[in-house]
Amino acid sequence: MGRKRRKIIRKTVKPPPSVFLCPLCNHEAVMVIHEKDSEVARVVCGFCKVSKEVPWYPSYTPVDAYAAWYDIVTKEAEGVEARQG
């Protein structure tokens, strides 16, 4: 008698996203624009037009630049809400 064959299950790896969610307008419209050999990346929301330049390090990916932009934008939004209240 032979052995029972095992079913091979391959896991597919999802690529990192290229469009992100905006914390201000809640639309999935944030793009990270980085030109080669540049030390900054421009992160822009295509819906509400909020944009900032964030530093780009050699080990960065677009997700890292988005995270830095997210921190900057949410801190500014908290400051505006605190001044109004």
C-alpha cells in the first residue's frame, strides 16, 4: 500500500497597497509620490487635496511614508479641534 498524498496549499502574498485611506475625509484616495534619488516623498489626498512632504529614507516603502504623513495630519487636526473647543 502506498501513502496518502498530502494536498499542497500555497499561500498567496498580497502586495502592499498603493492607495491609502485619508484620516480627514475617509476616502481611499491618498497616494505616495516619490522620485528616485530624492530625500522627500509627497503624500497627497486626491479627494480633499491635503498634501505634505515627508522625509524618505533608503529603507522606506510607501506604507512608511503614509504612516509618517498620517501622524502629521492627525496631530494638526487635533490641534485645530483643541483651539476651537
